[in-house]
Amino acid sequence: MTALIEARGVSLAFGETPALRGASLSVDAGEVLAIMGPSGSGKSTLLHCLAGILTPDSGEVHFDGQRIDDLNEAGRSALRRDRFGFVFQFGQLVPELTAEENVALPLLLSGTKRAAALAEARPWFARLGLDGMEQRRSGELSGGQAQRVALARGLVARPRVLFADEPTGALDSLTGEQVMELMVASAREQGTTVILVTHEPRVASYADRQAMVRDGRATELAPAPSAGGAAERIAS
Amino acid sequence: MYVPPMSVPLTLLGLLEREPSHGYDLKRDYDAFFGRGKPLPYGQVYATLGRLARDGKVVAGEAEPGDGPERKRYVITEAGVTEFEHWLTEPITPEPNLQTVLFTKVVLALMLGRDAEIYLNTQRAAHLKRMRELNDLRRDGELVDALLADHGLFHLEADLRWIDLTTARLDALAEAVRS
């Protein structure tokens, strides 16, 4: 299978501080990949390079057979709007908008008419257990509800790739797991590839595959062989 | 499927502490609550009850008429209750077995100049795969399954934290091991 999105030897420094040093990573279409690593390892920077938010100093980023790191800002902005979805640690909903308008936002921004955008947004409320929350504003939602609204917003435009940066970082563990369950199930349902950054193993375990970032370099963990040795002992 | 360390004799004593029971009732309840897909063979049920009776922890009633292999009702004794309560209230020994194995492998790898990080990453992948299976069990299973899955998940998570920390310290560890 060819990769849908790929970083090839990506390096990026913030001033004198190198964040990425030749990181390479490849994600197939429909895959859910977790990027793990300690704080400061460069995992969020790698996500931002893949998503066209940051431009690497060197190396290449390819998406769907096209090199994207050398696109101009307008090109990258169009890509982020039309092909990518985003979920961040703190939902970052627009406080002036209702939950429904927040979900519809990516569609409105890409030119869908308001009525059509809201009609697309509405079914997400039932799907994510948010019935009756449509008219609430972000201040009237719990953390878990707000994050589910953010998830709906990230997926509503049926992006090819959903980028999630510590999507459960601000939630308690039970709520976080609900959000992960919903994220993975909804993304699979519509064939969206998910790349998520997390430092929590339990969140990463929802992914099909994991990559470790350490000192600015990425190591893709091979799919585990049917566990022998130590892992098998706790499993059996 | 995740099965926690389980003591069959003490579990049967616990079930008998609830009410006097026939062997097949005990087997049925054991399988329902603790078997987790690994039913207790009848032979083991009766052998265990036999040993418990020999040690004065239970007494067997007279055989009752009826179909089936054995129809004796078992009753827990005072000695049985004491033993069961002691076991129930005693904290179980925390078992850092996995860490010991991991630790041994990491130290040996470093001593032999091999890449311990590759090994730790392989282990990490195996742990994450198992966690994913437990997530599925947690989602699709009943509450009892979910509780067991959680128990497994938290333990695996603790191991992963140790793996993370060890990975971060590999250079220093290598120096310590080789010096």
C-alpha cells in the first residue's frame, strides 16, 4: 500500500533549538496512527509539519502523491481547510457560536451554504451522544461534551486525514476513553485516516500502529508479533 | 483473554461461605464469575473439594439421590471461614515479575553491546497491542469483563511508563552496566 501521508527526513529548529532532526514517518490511508513520546520530544512539531501548519527547514512532506512542504501559504491553507480536520487538546470552540455552528464551521469556511452546512452538522449530535446540545455555547458544555463537538467539527467535512494533538489531554480518563472510542469509530466509518499525538499509552493503544518520537527522530513501532515472552505472560 | 492470578481452593471456599453448595453449583458460579472463558474442569472441582474436606476446611454432606455424578452438598467449616477471611483481607504480593524480566533483558542487552532500545520498542508494541485487545474487551464485554480489562490495562500502562523511563535512561544505564 502506498502511503497517504509521509514525512521524509524532516528537520526543524526553533531558533537554536532543534525540534526535529531528520524525522521520517509514513501513514497509510484509513490507518489510525499514534505518535508517542515524552514532552519536548518533537511529536507535536512532527504532527504540525505533516499537517502543513509548520514548514520544515529541510526534508519533505508528501500527501496523496503530492509534495506539500513547498506549497505557498495559500496552498497549504486550502489543503488544511479542504482535506484535513483537526482536534486539539482544548476543544477551541468559537465561544460566540452555538455548538451546531461550531460543528458546521469547516463547511461554512469552504463555501457551503448555511442551511446545508447546519443540516450536515446536525446528525453528528446524535452520533456522538450530544442530543439536545445543538444550541449550547462552549461555556455551557462540559469538557467531554466540548471535545465531542470539536471531534464532530474535525470530521464533518469528511477530511482525508484527521490530526489530533493530545485530544484527551484535558479530560478525565473515563471521558477521554469515550472520546477516543468515538474518534476511532467515526473516523473508520468514513474512511478518514487519523494521526494523533499523545503521551498517554492508553490513548495510543486505540491506534492501529504507533510511532515513538525521541530527540527529534521518529521510530515506527512494527506491528507487534503475536506476543511471546513477557507480554504473553500477563496476557495468559 | 486476561485472567488474573486466581486461587481455585480459596475461591471455592469463598463461594461456600456464601451458602452450602453442590459441586456443580460451585463450578457454574466459578465459571460465570471467574472462569473468563476457561471453565474449571469437574475433576478439579471435586479434587479440590476433596482436599478441602481432608484439611477440615469443608465438610461434605451425605450423597443425595439424583442424576449426575455426585450430589453432595458441601458446607464450609470455621477453619475454612478463618482461612478464607485471612486470604481475603491480606494484600496480595505485588509481583514485579515482568519488570524483572524486562530489566534482565535490558541489562543483558546493554552488557552485550546490543541495541536495547529496539528490544524496548518491540515490547512496547506488544504491550500496546494487548492494551488494544483489552479496550475491545472493555467495550464489548460485560461489566465484569470491563473491570478485569481495566486491571490489565492499568498494569500494562505501568509497565509502559517503566519502559519510557528506561528508554530515556539507556545511555546512562549502558555506562553504569559497562563500568
